[in-house]
Amino acid sequence: MEKFLNAPQLKLFRDKAQEIKASGKRFSDVEDAAGHQFVDLVQEGGGVLGIALAGYTYILESTGIRFLAWQEHRQEQLIH
């Protein structure tokens, strides 16, 4: 896992995600007090596709995007 997380290709994606996060670009009108934006996310697939989707989700989280389905118990903390 450490080898994957330190791979140069992944660093490029993480750096781009940080640029997007720093730009303040809006993807949602729902955010929490920490500034994380919340979106609905639906993914389907297994095997190699499932691994790719996990990586995609990781990069989205690196931009500060969070997912409503994972946060239903924190709805009272969201700012509308």
C-alpha cells in the first residue's frame, strides 16, 4: 500500500486535486463548517473497475469533496 501511495503518478493526481481544492471551485451548494462540499455519488463495478473507482473516490476526497450517503448521520452539521 505504501508503494502505491508514494507512486509518482499518484502524486501528480494528488497535486492536481490540491490545486482544485485551493482554487475554491464550487461543485455543490451543500457544505459543512470545515468547507467540505457534499455530493451524491453512485458507483458500480467490481474487480479492476472497482479498484479504479476506489482511486477515483480517493482523488475526489483529496479535493475536499465528501459524499452524502456516507454522511447521513451528520446532516445536522451541514450548511445549506
